[in-house]
Amino acid sequence: MSLRERVEALASQKRERYGQPEHALFAEFRAALARGEVRAAERAREGVWRVNAWVKQGILVGFRMGVLADMSAHATLRFFDKDTYPVRPTTLADGVRIVPGGSSIRDGAYVAPGVVCMPPMYVNVGAYVDEGTMIDSHALVGSCAQIGKRVHLSAAAQIGGVLEPVGALPVIIEDDTLVGGGCGVYEGTIVRDRVVLAPGTILTGSTPVYDLVRDQVYRRDGDRPLEIPSGAVVVPGARGAPGAAAARWGISLYAPVIVKYRDEKTDAATLLEEYLR
């Protein structure tokens, strides 16, 4: 049986105890995740992202079978977590630059060679972080999030995790995207390649995004997630709240706005990021 078939069979079982064979299977699955051989979501040739629900099922099985264990590095620095999800073992040969200062990568996450991790940052299980990406200080890559090549997640950027339901698409950040400081991307939003999110931009499944260039509004539509077009430059904005009271009180609602699409000037500015690597 394939790894997928064995994981699906284990996930379908309702049991209170797990023996050595089940733990060995989960260790094999977790190692495949850490090597990037299996992913929670994958991009097809036509650009459509598809969820691998069986991978999410395997991650959830790990939480079910795990028991609390002491993972403290020192007697004065105490940590307790499921024994199925220790800190990911990392060596110099991995080619990942982890600057000292309190960063963690959970086992079962893939972090490619050339990734830079500035302290403190955190990568959760099931995440996939591709080559040349920088994860800046206080940034989070949530469970199953898919981060492309040469992405910059600026300080305090939050990429939300989507582990359940297992069929739900995780947050996708495609290649060469700049996520500004304090940004938040949640609820399975797809940010296409070369997008620039200005500092403080928040994107969620219920957030409409107003495109001033193309005169369009983007929002989640049923099972189709919110999707930000390639090359868009998105900034925080506001729109008037409906109703007489809102007008009387001058109340506005938060609204992300696409003000332009990347050009040579924008690309020249983002080249500054290369000097940090």
C-alpha cells in the first residue's frame, strides 16, 4: 500500500491506543512532510491549487496519538507538547539560515535550502516554505500554509493556519511576493505571484478587496477562496459604512485596496530585500 493509503486507513480508525506500527507509520509520514515530498496543497499546471485532504488527516492523527512529553531545553526554560510533534531537527547541511534568538520550526514542516529565519519566528506543522524565502522577526507561518520561492514575510506578518476541515484550502502565498510588516492573511486566501501587501494589510475570507485599476471587487464566493491577482499592490483602505447612523457619525469600514500593479519602479524597490539575504 502507498503512504497515502496507509495514512487514510489509520485516520479512519477510531482507537484509544496506538502501538509501535502506527507510530512508525506516522514517523514515516512526518519525515515525508519535512522533506517536502508530500504537501497539504499543490498547484496544478493550470494554476489551480488543490488540497491533499489525506495529508491533513495524517497531521490530525499525529495529534490524536501523541501524549504530552517534556521537551524542555533547560531546567529554567520549560516546554511540554505532544511527543509526535517535536521541534524539527535541523543541521548545517540543510542550508537554512536560522539566526539565534528563539525561533522554532515544528517537525512535519518543510523549509527549503536558502530560507532565512530571523528571531523569533515560528513555522507550524504541514507548512511548506520554498527556496529563498525570508521569515522575519515575530512572523508566523501557520499549519499547512504554502509559501512560494523568494517570498519576504516581514516583521510580525501572520500567515494563518488552516488544518480543519481537512478539505479546506490553506493560505497560499505564491512566488516573489512581499508581505509587509504587520500583515495578516487568513482563511485560505490565495495571494498570487509578485503581489505586494503594504504594511498592515489584512486579508480574510470575508474581506472584499477593491481593485481601483481594473474596477473590480474580489471576494470569497462559496467554495472559491478570496484570490489576489498576480502583481497587485494592495494597501489598507476604508469605505463608508452603510446606514444613516454611519453617515451621521462618519464611520468607515476597513477595506483593502489595489492601487496599482507592479512595474519597474516597484520591482526596483523590492530588490532592496536581496541585500538582507
